[in-house]
Amino acid sequence: MQNFKAYVLIFLLIPFSMFAEDGSQLWLRFPNVKNGISADKIISKGNNPTIEIAKNELTNFWQGQTVELRTDKALKNQKDGYTIKSSSDKITISSSKEIGLLYGVYHILRLQQTKSNINNLNITEKPSYDVRILNHWDNLDGTIERGYAGYSLWKWEDLPNKISPRYKEYARANASIGINSVVLNNVNASPNILRKDYLDKVKVLADIFRPYGIKVYLSVNFASPKVLSGLENSDPLNKNVQKWWKDKASEIYQTIPDFGGFLVKANSEGQPGPQDYGRTHADGANMMADALKPYGGNIMWRAFVYSPSKEDRAKQAYLEFVPLDGKFRDNVIVQIKNGPIDFQPREAFNPLFGALKKTPEMVEFQITQEYLGFSNHLAFLAPLFKEVLDSDTYSDGKGSTIAKLTDGTLRKNKFTAISAVANIGEDKNWTGHHFAQANWYAFGRLAWNHSLSSEQIADEWIKMTFTDNQDFVKPVKDIMLTSRESVVDYMMPLGLHHIFASGHHYGPEPWGDYKGGRPDWSPVYYHQANEKGIGFDRTKSGSNAVSQYFPPLDELYGNIKTTPENLILWFHHVPWDYKMKDGKMLWEELAYKYDSGVKNVREYQKTWDKMQTYVDSERFAHVQSRLKIQTKDAVWWKDACLLYFQQFSKQPIPYDIERPVHELEDLKKIKLNMGHHN
Amino acid sequence: MQNFKAYVLIFLLIPFSMFAEDGSQLWLRFPNVKNGISADKIISKGNNPTIEIAKNELTNFWQGQTVELRTDKALKNQKDGYTIKSSSDKITISSSKEIGLLYGVYHILRLQQTKSNINNLNITEKPSYDVRILNHWDNLDGTIERGYAGYSLWKWEDLPNKISPRYKEYARANASIGINSVVLNNVNASPNILRKDYLDKVKVLADIFRPYGIKVYLSVNFASPKVLSGLENSDPLNKNVQKWWKDKASEIYQTIPDFGGFLVKANSEGQPGPQDYGRTHADGANMMADALKPYGGNIMWRAFVYSPSKEDRAKQAYLEFVPLDGKFRDNVIVQIKNGPIDFQPREAFNPLFGALKKTPEMVEFQITQEYLGFSNHLAFLAPLFKEVLDSDTYSDGKGSTIAKLTDGTLRKNKFTAISAVANIGEDKNWTGHHFAQANWYAFGRLAWNHSLSSEQIADEWIKMTFTDNQDFVKPVKDIMLTSRESVVDYMMPLGLHHIFASGHHYGPEPWGDYKGGRPDWSPVYYHQANEKGIGFDRTKSGSNAVSQYFPPLDELYGNIKTTPENLILWFHHVPWDYKMKDGKMLWEELAYKYDSGVKNVREYQKTWDKMQTYVDSERFAHVQSRLKIQTKDAVWWKDACLLYFQQFSKQPIPYDIERPVHELEDLKKIKLNMGHHN
């Protein structure tokens, strides 16, 4: 009865104590702050739009001592980093650049939001990467490829005249986590983006972003000269084509003097490219690099290529790019997806990392959850990003992690960069799922400092976005930190990959076998299940993809006994009765993994429901609703995969796990119309 | 690994050791019997079609000693009962009637199937009821009202010329469990059933059923004289009408000399009846009774009536019939549904039982699962039937159970009867769900002997239908014996009732509130949930339905403290924070009940999956598939009811139970098309 009264009280109080929130404030949330310090408590010299933004943030939100903003050229080695020193009555933020001062302001605001100590600070920050860039896969018609948070933020039809207030909010959010570059449009690029009228629109965005330290990049279509200007071709060795790009560069930089550069998807999945003319990726990239070079622009050339050959798709980027090593200009950087297939819930890292000894490399992550349940599933991706960055390639001996290969530690490149495909759309809460905001946040924070732990990032984000009450922070952090592994468990445990439904990549379709199409577009190609076992043999007896890894990884992955079990089906075709390290046979292990994924999500639901009193009702209900979908989807995945694979294993699903509630034949009939996601 | 090998072995062996079965054999299953004893080991005198059937069963299936079939007029008091006496070399079955001998043969076959001892038998059996009757709600167009096993067995268009082999199989199955009467057609009766051409069809069925001891009854439409013959009305006091029925009776008995009689639904749910002419149910019933009397026919007059008045529907049958007590002919029996509403998963018993002191009463059960998940849910109904029969009405003092009131023990009526609405259709397995066969079986067995326990009936049925292996019998019996309570738990625990979706009665619709219609056709009328509590107040402060019960039940049900908790919401509007006997408050108790229902069904799935090696693959897969549906439906029920009632209780669902996976608003949109069930 005591409890009952407490419940009733809680229900009665909720409408009064909580105000509805729609998530639009992201992590820049100051619920109890009416205003910050007065302007006379801010010490700074000179006038600059970036400094003005910093001052506004302080007068709006800063509750602490006097703040001095000090530009200091001596700090040039920190790049756009900064130092923060404080006593109880003053904080001094120093940087060689104004943007560093703004970053410093966001830093102290974060300390305030997370209730950290702000006295006796002695902080020195230097970013891990020079270019910290979001890739928007936004189309000019307003749709977003693999976007699950509504239509594009960029209102191309309204630009350049009508300005959405969200452009500035977007820039501010990025600046607050150190993101300093954005590619505005889809890598499957429309040539039109380079038209004069579109460049005028781009200029508006660039002007809005500039004070927030953000440079604009564009994805370009390799066939642009031919398509836009009727040139005879777009051959990179054609002088007319070269001239076209040089003229276009000149035009762009007249409009946007600090334009960042191009992102290029060429000769990949039907996109045009230099190979259309018998040229190499280097030929194509260098032509563009030469055009942008006078203005300081960069080319990010994607390594995501795979031709319709019989070769294991996982090997193809390596096979195409390694022969080109050393042939790229110094303002070209090769942008490599974290794994050799395509943003799966878990992949082995891409063996191309470290293999290009004389060519700068950068990572491409995916924040948008194309293969992780769209904006319906809660999956905190910092652990995925960290897993990749911390992977040791052994390219330059032990300790050659992908982080160190790409951040300038091991390779002295002209510049360093890290990218991720954004999950941002016009939804009020920006990312569809409230918790998907954390993935935008996590990418920014790791791009700034890849040594941050996932736990630390989650901790900050929760406190800033919701509350610092430990009764909320702890259980919710537990959800976040285990969530990506749960998704792996209920979708594709033990190294399984790409058994998604065709096209939309939402639900399971392990039975997918698209006759007449490319084998490597069919799930059965990837799981290779038969009566003997399951998994893709990438050892010497199979595709020998393991040979692309540096010693000792080639041996380690080539041997089933030394392969990490979370990748065992990535590298091996494993017998159903193979004995796993915990003593279970493979079939059982697989079943328990799927079940574990479902169980975890059911637990997330319980945990979240208990959080009701700590969250505003609007976000509470939204997340609660998405978790219901996640649970149903987890059961769907588990049933589909276990019932399908059981046809080969011919063994019962262990009897202590929750039974399937679906019929395999019914699941096979599901054809989702996913058009509504845009 | 040991286990693994065992699994593989099992999977390899299944195809060879089991033969596929479709359930068409019901409980008359003799899988390892090629033939029975030779004809010369059967001792019997005279020739009779019923004796021939008995002999055939013995020569086909009986594996034991010599059998003597002995008619013995001295056993007349046993009615169609029998005695069985045996030594190791001979069994003697005696009865005053040939049908008693056939029942005795099915008895010893059951002993053989259940591996019981057949030596030194000394059995005396006498049926609990004279008339043990199935009510088929089959329409003349082949559909079945509330039928979930396909279309009707009766092929009216083919009759009288084309004879389905299933007519005889049906009669045999009924005879094997002692059912001796059937109503062929729906109580919402077409007048056409009394047309000459239909009576000729009925005659064919009656001729087939006769050797199996089965009499045919018909449901008749009270307006038949007017509709069929153009009489000015169907007023029971109209001499022309009376003559019409007498002529019709004569016609019927010329065609079917042992015709059983009429079942009548009058002035109920729109059906015509004597009240259309200002006459009483007694006037109507007696007119028909007089017509059939010369031929020994009976009238079963249904008490299922409720008018569109403001009076609590649960009170109306009592209010209409008690004033008529003593006014019915002695060949009229009032057929009363077990509960005062309508075959709910659990109801309080109908207070009309015992209230008619001078009028014979009989129970109407429902075998078909109109309100228990159709043929998708496994719900063994013997415990429901027993619960009703064992209910003490206190009408004639303590111990006045419904069984004793209706079986002749307390009231010396001309004849006794018990009825149930059949669940039989043309599906190969007869009843849709294999386990629904057990409900047909259980009704027959209890109609024969209402002192049998549910456990005993389940035990017999499992052994006869599947296997006598205790590793199968025990767990499956556990499922069966708990199944009805599980359905109550996930649908309508604690006395909740009639919160089904409108019309088809399959899924939940507690929000149902059909404006403009009768209030008592809306779920909200029955659950009465509001911010204070939930339940229908039938005490003095409410409808005072409790006053229809004999002391001390009126007081016991009128007091919330003494009302059995499994009926608490049937009789009381209970505050959400009411403290239940286990210390939980009502809201929690409700939530845990729903959860318990879901959990149980999930456990049934596990148990059944473990039974795979003991069952043929066809029935295994069929039951497995239905259990999946049952689990999904149980979750649907739980989510719908808890999320809906939570709007009133305003309390959290206890956090240790599985969370909802549905949105209330989505569930409200579900509109099932249930047409396919016929």
C-alpha cells in the first residue's frame, strides 16, 4: 500500500514536474538555466563572429565564474585545440584560433551540465584528427539515402532565399562536439550539385556554418563534365575534362573561399568513374586534386568498390587500391569503410588499413543505422567505433592500430581525417530515435579524441541530454554500453553478416537467394549455410581473404582455433557440432546468442519503464515505443534465423530458450515497404 | 557432444519410426493393431446392426481374450449401462440393451489402448444422464456458427443421395464415448429444416446414426408455420398453428420413427417466439410438447434470453423463467447455459439452476471455443465442465450441485439430459486443433459419468490419441489440466468477462463501446473500469444479481471479502488498490495474472517442443504451430488489457513482468476478418 501511494503520487506529479520535450535541443540542454553570466564577466579582445557565438553561449548558459577568451599563437601546435585553466573566480580559455575558444566554451558548458568540478582546471586539448567530417547522403530532391529521421535538413528549393533556422542549430550542435566539416550531399551524387544555381545555395549554408568552424564539402559525380557541359567524355586524361574541373574549382572558390573539397564515389555500384575510360582511381583522383590544389582543397576518394567478379567481395577494395599505393597526390586521402563489406553490425576490420603505405587513409563510419535497425533500434555505436579504431593491423608492427594509422601518429600525412555517414534529418529530434543522437555525439567526440572511452561518452551524453541523477544514469548507461552487442546477438552473431532483406536492409532474410543477380547481393552467399555447417571460408581453403591481413593476423584468422569467436563465421565455414570455447556446440551457441539478444532488449524495456519518473513524458513515451518495436524485431530476427538455419543444422533449438512464435514460411512472405522512411 | 549425437540420431530416426497422422482417427487409434480376435472368439446371440458393429470393432481391434456379449433384461435399471466381468480367458459384457453392449466393447477397447489390466474385471456402468446430446450450430448453407474446423459435416446438397463416409465415422466416435443424441442444425434455425425435402435428408443421417444408438433432434424456428405454410401467424394459442405442428410431428415420425425432438431458441437475439404474440415461453414450449408427445419426443427449450432492457443481462434468464416454473409439460426440459452471460472463459454458475423447482433443467455447455481462442488455442475444458457441475447451488440445501440437480438425484424428472455445442467440422482432424478433440471426448465422458476427474479423462485421451509413454503423458497432461486457467489468466482473470472484440469474439476489445447499440453488447458495460476501480457491481448496491442465488451464496457473493477471488470482478466493482488475499493490490494482481497466462503458454511451447520424439511429425508440427499463435495472442491480450486498464489505474505495470510490445492505439485499430473460419 505504501508503494501504491507512491505510484499514484508519481502519476499525479508528472504533469506538473516535467515539461514536455521533443529532443530538439539535443545534448545542448539547460533545463534550469534562465540566463548565463553577464557580458561584463567575459574578457576577450577583438571582434569575430566565432567569438560572438562563444560569448552568446556564455551569457545564455554559463553559470560559473568570469571567463577569459584568449587567442594565443603559441598554442599553434594544438591546431584547433585549446587549454583551460581555472581558479574559483576565473576560467581562462586559450587557443591559437577563435574556433578553439568556442570549443573551449562548449567544453566548460559540458563540465557545467555534467556537474563536474570547474575550479583548478588545467586542461589541454588537441584534436585527434584535422578534418572531422559528417557525410550526408542527402539527395537534391530532399530524400536521404539510408536516412531514417525524415527528409533532408537542406531545403534546396527554398535556398538561397529562404533560410531555415535549423541550419544554424545544426552548425552549433556540430561545433559543440568539434565536428568541423560536412559533405552536404549523397555520394551517389547528382551532377547538378555543381551547377551555378546550386553552388549559390551551397554558399548560403557555408556562410552560416563558417562562424561555427565548419567547412563545406561536396560529393561530386565523376561524369559531371559530360553531363553538365556536354563534353565528349569525362576521361581524366582528357585535357578538356581537366580544364573543366579547374574552371569549376575556380568558380567554387570564388563563391566559397574556404570550400573543403570533394568526396568521390567512383566506379562503385554503378557510379561513373575513371575506369570507364581505362584509367585508374589514381588518375581520377589526381585530376580533381590538381584542380583543387591551388585553393587548398582536398579529395576524399572512397575505396568502397567491388566489381561483379567471382572474387570474394571482402577482398576487392584491397585488390584494387594496393597496386595504386604511392600514386595519389598529397591532397588526396582514401576513405575506407571500417569493414570490407558494408557497415555490418560487426565486421572484421578492413584489411586495406595500413596496406597503403604511401597513401593517406581515413575511416568512413556509418552513424545512420542502415544495418542496425534504422531509427527503431537503440544501438549505441561508440563501442563499434572504438572496436575499429583500436583494432591492431600490425602493418607497422604491433600497436599499429587503425587510430594510429589514420591520426598521423604512424604516417606523417599532410592532413588527417575521419568521417561518418550522418543520421540527421528534419525530424524534430534530428535523428528519429532519441538515443540515436548519442551516435552523432559519440562520433564527434571520438573524432576529437579517440582515446575517450565509450563509457565516458555515454556518461556525458546522458547527463547532458537527460539528467545527472545516478538512478537514471547508471541503468541507462548499462543499456547503451551493451546495446550494440545485443543488436549483433539478435541479428548476426558470431561473425554472420549481410543476411538482411534485400534493398532496405531492415529485417532478416537469410533465405535470400536472388537468382540471376550478383551472387554477392544474396544472403546465402554470405552465410554459406549447408548441412555441414555455416560461415564464409576466407582461409586458404576458401577465398583466402585472410592473406590480406598482416602477420600474425593472417595466421590467427586463418586458424579456426585462434580466430576470435565473435568473427568465427566471418572467416570460417564451421561445422554445426564444432565445440566452442564455452563447451557448447556451434548450433547451440548460435541459438543462445540470438536468445541473449532478445532477452537483453526485453530487459532494456523493463529498465526504461522504471525510468519514467526521471524523464519528461514525451521522450519517455517515444523511447518506450521504439523499444517495443525493437523487442518485436529482435524476436523476428531470432525466429527467422534460427528456424531457417535449423533446416541445415537439423537440431532442436535448445529447450531452455523462448520458443519461436513465427512460422518460417510466414516470415519469408514479409515484404516491407520502407519508402516511408524518407 | 553426447547430446548432440543423440539429437542427430533422433532426427534421422523420425522419418522411419513415425508415420504421418492427420488426426482423423481421433481417440480410436490402434497404431500397432493389424487385426483383432477372430469371429469365433465372440459369443453373442441374435442378429442386430448394433451387435454387428460391436463384433466388427472386436475383430478389427481387440487383442485380448474371448468376448461374450450378453443382453440381460435384469440390468434394466442400468438403462443403457452395462457390466463387464472378466477372467484371463474371457470377458463378459452384459446390458439390457444392444447399445449397452457396444458401449461395453468401446470400454474394453479403451482399457486395451490405455494398457489397463483386463483380467478380473468387475465393472458396472450406468450413465449419469439419459440424453447426452451434441448441439450442432450448423447452417443449411454449410457454414457453422462459431465453428472453427471448416464447413459442416452435413452435406445437405448431396443428401439424401450421396453419403459421406464421415457420417458413420462421426456416429462411431460419438458412440465410443456414449453420446446418444445430436441436434443437427443451428439454434438460429432456418424454417427450411422442417421442409419435406430436408426431412428426407435428415432421415438418411438418422438411419446411419441409429445402429450407433444416436437419436436425431432438430432446432426449429418458432415462425415455421407462417414462413413455410403461409399461416396467418405462429401464435401458439392459434389452433391452426397447433395443428400445423401436430401435422409436422406426424410427418417427421413417419420418416424418422425414433426422432428425438426439438431444440428451440425463441425470443432471444432476434429469433421469433411466443412473446411475439403476447404468449409465454411455457405457451410456446407446451404447444410443441403436445405435438411430439404421442411419439415420445422431447422439447429442449433454451433459457438463453435477454431483452434490451436496463436490467443486468446476468439476471434476465432467471427473471423470465422462474415465474413460469411448473407450467411446462413433462416432455419439456429447460436448457440453461452454464453461466448467466454467454460461455465466457469463467462465469459464476447460472442462478437459474435449482430455481426451477418443478421444471426439469439441463446444462448447455459449449465445446466449440467461441470465447476461448477458437481452434487456435489449446484449452482443455473438462475442468470448466467439472467446475460447473460441481458448483453447489444450495437450492435444496448444502450439496445441491448442478450435477445432482440435473441428473435426477435431487429432482425426479421424467428424463435427464446434458448438452454441449459441438466443435466438429469437416477438417480432417474434425476439430481444427488436435487438442480440441479432447473437449469433444471430455464432454462425452462426463455426460456418461460426471464423477470422472479431469485428470482421468485427460490421461485416457492422451494415451488413446498419442501414446502411453509416461514421458509424454505426464507433461502433456500438465499442459491440458492447466490450460483453461491459463486462458482465463491471459484473457479475463478475476471474473472479468465479455471484453471480446465485437462479433467474432476472438481478440481483446476492452475499449469497445458501441454507441447507439445495446449497452450490454459493449465490453465497457461488463468491466465498468473507471478511475476508482474495475468490475461489475452485482451486489445490493449494484444490479443485485446476487439475490438470485440461494443462501448462503447471496451473502457470500454479496460480500467482497467472501467472494472467491476468481469471480471478484464478476460480482464487485473493486478499487484498484483493494488488497487481495496474497497481499497484492488488485491492479498488481490483475497484471500478474495476465503475465502468468503468457508465461504458461510460453512454457507449453517448450514442453511441446520437447515432445517431438514421441509424436508423429504431422501432428507435432500442427500443434506446435497453433501454440505459436496462442503465445502471440496471449501477449496481444495481455498488452491490450493492461495498457487499456492502466489508463484508469494510472499505475505502472509491475516491473518484473515482461513489458508490452504493442501500442494500445495500434491494437485498437485491429479489425479481424474472421470469415475464413467457416
